Amino acid sequence: MLEALSAADARRWAVLTRAAFAARRAEIDALNVYPVPDGDTGTNLYLSLDAALDAVRTEHERAGVLGEATLAQECSALASSLLLTARGNSGVIFSQLVRGFAEAIEEAGGELADVRTIAEGMGRASQRAYDSVTRPAEGTILTVARAAAEAGAAAVDRGLVAVVETALDAAAEALQATTAQLPALARAGVVDAGAAGYLLLLEALARVVHQDEAPVGERLEPFAHEDSMRRRAEWSQVGGVVEPRGATGGSPAGADLDPAGPAYEVMYLLRDSDEQRAASLRDTLDGLGDSLLVVGGPELWNVHVHVDDVGAAIEAGLLAGRPYRIRVTHFADQLGQPQPAGGVAVVACAAGPGLADVFRQAGAVVVLSGPGRRASAGQLLDAARATQAAEVVMLPNDGDTVMAAEAAARAAEQDGLTVHVVGSRTAVQGLAAVAVFDPAASGARNGSAMSAAAAATRHGAVAVAGKDALTSAGPCHEGDVLGAVAGDVVLVGDDQSAVATSVVERLLTGGGELVTVVVGAEAAEGLGEAIADAVRRSHRDVDVTVIEGGQPHYPVLVGVE
């Protein structure tokens, strides 16, 4: 058994984890509280790590250190690559967990990572994961990472084997407890998917320490296969409500701007600060405004926020360190001010070929992204760079791609490229946003206007249930047609046209002038026009637009503006 990890051991740890993600990704994907089969946490974790390891290999080949890199070089390269290859919220949070381990190993120095370094890495990983989320939720990967870190720290005097085994046991126990910590998980009878992925990472570490060649995944068995299917079936027999998708991800709430949002953009660089004061600054600014970004460290931080109280935002910086290069922009002053040619561009994610065509016609650079193939931060960053613009407005158009877009924006900042992320969580919000894009306005002004347009768009969807489940509209069975509003199932039926029309009617109860119907790849023949005709008959003052989007999983997406 090992008492310290070498560079070769770290490489084996990463490769074993990748193999575990590959073998178990379908089971992790199945830990989806929503009955539509678009949950892809396991796939995101696998693709994120697989691409990162390929990038590290390429980097080391170019540097002539393939197979000979130091432990610190291996860890640093993987952490940096993962930030760019991360897919979905789970991939981004996983990248921060790896970053925490890498930081502890780099700071310790030396050719080996001993028991204290590994225990410190667990603690740092947990903290980095929590720091990556604006509003952390318990019952997620964050909870499991913290439990593992605390258990590992308590066992440090007993050696590396004890630290790893104790942390693994604590993680498994915490994973089991996630079912009761989030209502959505409890009602579906499953554990958190991202946390299940972290359990595999720790089990892979235990295999390395024990020098065991057995495949990784044994500790996941109680939470997958027939057990998880049975628990889900049992829970479907009792009453309850399935929360909207995203409830289990622990992801930050969207920073969409409303039309009466903050009037000023405040940006500055910050020196003479540290992690603790930067975290305090982030909390203070979060209470003052939105579109918040505090990134960098340990010597230099970059701060960006939209606020009404400029003085308070700058004073918060003075309390956290030494702010300089302070820039304040009044959004109203930016109206009508033309930008240089190619000054502002748009990058938009699209889940289907029809949607991609619409965004391209609007002048956007399109990145294909959807369930099972969500765009990574690296792909989004490449698209932003490819625009050759000074500023980019990015439309993720999917709740599980927002964090990847934010990671791409942070990476772009290091290149001197400003990326404004609009919190569009569905394609119809992205369509509303791109419709108000003004190439003559600044990136900040476009970001504000497009965020407001996205936030003002009420959205719904029609899907076909891929499994038996309990929804807020009652139980559903495989093959049933589900109608959702703002991510929450509101009705269960058997006819796509009838359910879609009911969804539109619910969205129009709050008023509306324009209805956009995006028809998916699995829609029944003539579905779009049937919905449009029904809406026109009952709401003669409402304009209806039908788009052949070609997106998977959702026969219909609906937006009301």
C-alpha cells in the first residue's frame, strides 16, 4: 500500500477516474429527477475529463516531458485543462475540485504527495467547489466533498490509507443522505448525480493507494442499477412534487437583468488582497447588484459588477485591498454610441440544426450544444476568439451550459477579450435576446438589453416521458406527453398538440404579444402549425412564429414575449 503519491500515481488516478466515468456514465445520467431523458451529468463528467487528459498529453508532448512531468506539473496541467474542457455545471464544479487538489500538491512541493498533502487537497477541493457557486445548495456534490474532506482531515495521523478509506466511507454516507436533503431527490428516490461522480473519483484514489487493479465503481453499486430503479419506482407510488430541473445542481441563480436593472457597470483591478477578503468582497457585491465576477488571485483580482450604488461598490473594494484602474460606465450614456467594425459579436449555443440556422442568420457564431453533447468552456472560448471581436455576448441557451459559459468568460478575460454572458436557460430566451442585439452599441449595453429580453420571455416546453415518475401534475408513465412551464411539469397528457396548446394558454395568462413555437426533431407531423392555428383562433391579437428547430428530446419549445 502507498503512503504517498508520485507523478505516475497521479496519472493512474486520473486514468482510473476517466475509465470509471466511461463505464458508469449511463448510470449517473439516469440519476435524473426529471422524467425527460436529457440528464447527462455522467456524460458531462466523462467528456470533460477525457478531453482534459488529451489536452495534457498534447501539452506534454510539445514540451518533451510526456511521462516525465513532475507531480506538480501533472496536477497543474490537468487543473488548467479541465477548466476549459468542462461541460455543464457538473463539469465546471468538478474542475474546481481538481483545482483544489492541484493547489495543495503544488504548494507542498516535492516529488511525492504525502498524507497531509492529500488531506489538505480534499479540504481545498471542497472549498474551491463551494467558492465556484454563488448560492450553494446542500444535498449536492458540495455536501459530499465537504464530508469527505472533514473525515479525511480527522484521520490524517493514521496514514494515507486511513485518510482515503475514511474519506471514501464518509462520501458514500453523505451521498446516500443527499436523497433526503433535496425534495426533488427524495421524491424521485435517487441520489445527487454530480456527487456520485465525486464518489468515483475518491474510489479511484483508494484503488491507487491500495495498488488494486479492480475496476472502479463498487461503491456506486448501492445507488445505481436495480436499487436506484426500485427506489424510484417506490417513490413514484406516493404523492409529491418534482422540482424544476437544476434544483439539484447547486448552480448559482441566473444573473438576468430586468429592464429596470442596475444603471452602472463598475470594473477595477484589485491588489493587496487574499482569498478570504476576495470572498468577502464577492458576498458584499452580490448584495449590491448582479453580473458579478471576482476572479484571479492570489496577487491580482479582476472585479466586475452591475450596480446602482457606484460608491458602495468601490468602497467594498477599498475594504478588500487596493483597487486601481477603476472604470465606471453609465449604461444610458452608451445608447447610440457606435462601436468599431467588428467591435461586438454574438456566440450562441444551439441544440438543433434549425435553431443553428436562425442564430447564424442573426449574425451569431453558433456552437452546437445540447443534451449528451453540451459545449465545453474550451469550445465556447474558441468560438469567442474566432469572432475576432473586442467584445462578445454569449448565449448558452441551456441552464446546464451557463457555468461553462461563465468559465469561458473568465478565461477570455486573461486574453484581454471581454465576454458578457446572458443567462438564457432555454432556446426561446436566446432567440428573444438575439432579436434585440445592436451591433452599434457596446458589449455592456448589449449584454444588459439582451439579458433583459431573455429574462422577460416566459417559456414552456413539451416532452415525452422516458420513464415512470411523479410530477407536480401527478404521476406520469413512459410515453406520456408532458407540458412544462419554466421547467416545472404542469400537465400530463397523451396528445402533443393538445398539451402544447395548453402550455401556451398558461403562458399567455400573464399577457403577451408574440408567441414563438420551436418544433423539435421528434415532433408529430404538422404539430407547429396546429399549435399556431389554435393560438390564433383564441388570441387574435397575438402574433405566432413557428421555427423548425430540430432539437432533440423536446418536440416543442414555447416562448411568450
